[in-house]
Amino acid sequence: MPDADDPRAWIHGDESAKAMLARVLTECSFLLLPPLHRLPLRVGNVIEIAGPSPSAKSQVLLQAAVHCILPREWRGLRFGGLERMVIYFDLDCRFDVLRLSQILKHRIKEVLGSTNNFGHGVQEGSQEYDDKVASVYSFDDELLLACMRRFLYIRCYDSYEFIAALKASSLHVSVAKTMHSRAQTESEALGVGIQFLMIDSIGAFYWIDRASQPSPYGNCTRKIMSFQNVVESIVEEMRKFLEVQPLLVLAAKSCIFFAGSSTTDVQRTPTTWSSEDRNQWRTSNKEIEKFLYREYMPSAWQAFVTHRIHLQVSDKCTYDREYGTMPIYVSEWVQPPLNVKDQFAVGDGGIFLIT
């Protein structure tokens, strides 16, 4: 491919069809399911999904993962997935595989359960209808297995294991397996490429890394790994991985309460405060919200992120006949800023918008 810095190279140079298709397919944008549907995203983007706990951050990741690993079509039935692979880093060790399976099965049954897909023109209750239903549901488990093979799960218990997994310097029996070798091997075996790299959550080891400040022994001049150094190493390894395998990064990030604030101070009612405190609480509610959601990740991570979306749970609820009473969540794009907020709820089948 010609050098982008030399305009004359574009005139005199030729690009093979294979190189052109690789470039176009890599650069093409796509839309994800709500609440990530407002912006066209492409490989190379790094999306930070921030919010307090609980705010459905992990649910957003799982829904995006299911959309990615589902096939576009399966034996003539359209599922509308991306049919690509997902690498999921579980840093807070709270990954719920049953929830992933529940969303995936629900999406599959939505398609398989529609009589329009297999019973069109056939009388319900007839032997032909029953045979078609049985043939469709017979590969339910096969489809589920094919989807789960595209989901690569890696659990890390500290930042160093996370860095080791990203570095892919060697194969480890435990968590730090070779990322590059494993990704290429799995992709070649399945015939598909990796589309998403998910992190849940990027700030999981914040307090541990801040508290762990190793001192050099004697005259040792080795580099002291501060929290900033750790994050810089993570970003550096992620950049290297993106150069080898272009993909979309989705990273959840929990909000942290800082000095001078606590969950108790925020949740207690103004009736327990003095008159001066009550007046300040009424006039500075937005400032309190900004204070609570203050950035705590180093500048290296902030510069690495290309998109930011903020999630929070509202004080409203919605009622559904199937799911009952459910809390309503609110999403808002912060980078780039959009003058719109979406409301959504979480059911057995995943996230759905509330209009």
C-alpha cells in the first residue's frame, strides 16, 4: 500500500485487490446495539463505558459480545450478528457466564421461535410442521457451541497478569497466556478474525496499585512501578496489540469516591445536615455529580480513549409484563458530546430502549 505521507505514491503506486479489501473491511464502520447505537464505531476506536455500580456496564459489554459472536446467517436463518471473535478480560472477577449464556440463548430462540422462519405455508400441528420444528431446534446446541467458541475469556488477578497477557511474551498455564499466538491460532481455526477486545473493568486494580509502592533493594536501580507506570505499560501493550490485530476496544470503568466524600455522605438526606449544608446541597447538586465522577485514570489512558459514554441508574422504574418492575438506566455520550440521553432497562434477553 502506498505511503500516506507521499501524495505521488498514490499516483504511481498500485494496490492489490487483497490489500484494498483488507483496508476497506478494516476501516468500515458499524453500529452496535443500544446504548452504543448513537455513533458509528470502527476498529481502532477505544470506548470507555463509565458509571457507578450498579449502572449496567457489564450488561452493555455482554450484549455487545453476543452481537459479535452471533452469525450473520445460520442455515438460512438470519441472526444479524457480526460472526467475529471477542477477547474478554475479566479484571474484577465478576464475570457471569450464565448471564452470557442466557442472553445468547434468548437471541437464538427469538429467531428460532418465530414460525415465519420455518412454518410458512405449513399447517401448524401437521407432521410436516413438527418435522420442520424438530429440524430447526436440533441444531440449537450446535449454534450455541459455535458462538461460544468465538468468545475468548481471560481472567487476571492483578495488573501484572494483565500486562503479561497483553505482552504475549510466553505461554502460561494460568492467566497470562500468549495473546498474539492464541489470537492467531483461534482465528485460523475458526476462519474468522477478532473484532472486540473487552475489559471489565479497567480500574479494577486502582487501589491495589496505588497502595503497592515497592522500594528498590540496596543499590538496585530498577524502575519503580507506580500506578501511572502500570497504566502506561498497559496502554503501550494495547497499542502494540492493535497494530498486530486491529479491533474495537470496549472498556468498562467504575467511578470512585474521592477524599472528602463517601457513599454515606452522598446518600444521606439533607434533613440530617445543617441549614448551611442543606443550602449547598440544593445549589450544587451538579457539582457533586461532577466531583463523584472525577477522572482517576492517568493521562496515558485518557489520551488512549477515543469515545466515552456515561451510564447511571435513575430514580425511575418501568414495568413489563414479562420481567415485572425494572430500574431505568440513563446513558449519555461524553466524548464526543451528544445532546441526547437514552433510557434503557435490562431484561432476560438483554438491553432494550425505553421511549
